[in-house]
Amino acid sequence: MEIITVRVEKEARNRYLLYGAEGKLLLSLHEDIMVAYRLFKGSVITPELLQEVVIKDMQHQAYSLGLRYLGVKPRTRSQIKQYLQRKDIEEQYIEHALDRLENENLVDDEEYARQFALSRMNSGLKGRLMIRQELQQRGVPKELAAAALSDVDESSELAAAQKLADKKSRSLKGELRARKNKLTAFLLRRGFPSPIVREVIRGVSWEPDHSSPEEEDGAFA
């Protein structure tokens, strides 16, 4: 089959439409693939070459979409896979794109997990139990999530829990016991282990709640 006409796709300037005899559309190609295979006006394309080119173009599409998705922020392999599936990319091309991104060190679940854990602990003020859950929700394998959290020392987690507790305790109202129970439940929900929560609760400087009858009585005892 001879390529008679080459036109730019209106909705995708980096893609071209290749036409054969009598205006028959042969295929749509990304310009990089077209140049790599030297498919220009007057070129002859065999059925075997056509099949090879179509595969290369689909691989390129999957890779380009994954690369664009990564441009916003770091992603896990699982997140990119789900994104490409939503774009109706076939599984074989998804896996090819993911392998290429990993080989180019653009996708690294181990490094992602490590950076994510540190960020969530220091700025998100979350405990390791919640961080582990969030990592697994993002498709990070359990062993990589565990390894990332092993790099977080207990003193950092304790400091995060203390900072969060100091802020939260000031907004709690009611009897002292009730406030302690509420703060304990809050810290546990944020993923901090029980030993750290108990230590933090013991160290909180509780301000009197003058709206609580019990504490008003205690002030004049």
C-alpha cells in the first residue's frame, strides 16, 4: 500500500492521518513514530509493517499519557495503571508503558513510599498506621510500605502526635475525662499507635473549661 496523502489531525497537532489510494485512511500516527519508520508521502507500507507500526503507536500513546499524568505529581505504578485503564488503553500497552517508566526511574514505588511517609508524618501529622493504609490505597505493596515506615523513627512520630494533640486539645470542651477520651480517640483515628497516644495524653497541658460544672466546683474546692 502506498501512502498518497498525509494530513495533520485537527484535534491533535502531533498526529498525522495517512491515506492510501482513493482516499482510503490507512492509519493515524504520532509524528515520532511516523519519522522513526520514515512513513511519508510516497512510502510503501506492507501489512506486516502496518501491524508493527500500529503496536508501536499504541505503546507510544500509553507512555505519553502516563508521562503526562506524572507531570502533575509523583504517582505509584498502580495509580498510573488505573489512569490508563480509564483512558481505555489495552492492558499489554499499559504494562509496556509502566515498565518503560520504571526503567527510566520515573516511577519508583519504593522512593514514593519513603517520601510520602515522611511528608504525611511531618506536615500531615498522621501516624504510621494511617500512613500505611494510605500507601496501600495508592497501590504500594505491603512490603514497600512497611520498609518506608521503618525509616520513620519513633521520636518523629511522637513529636507529630504531640503537636496534633496540643492543637486539638484547645478546641475540646467538657469534663476533663471526657476531653481526654475524645483526644485519645482522635489520635487513634489519625493512625498513632496506642503507646504513643498514652504518652502524649499524659503530657498534655489541659486548660480549665469553665463551662464544665465539674471543673468549676473543683476550682473552689
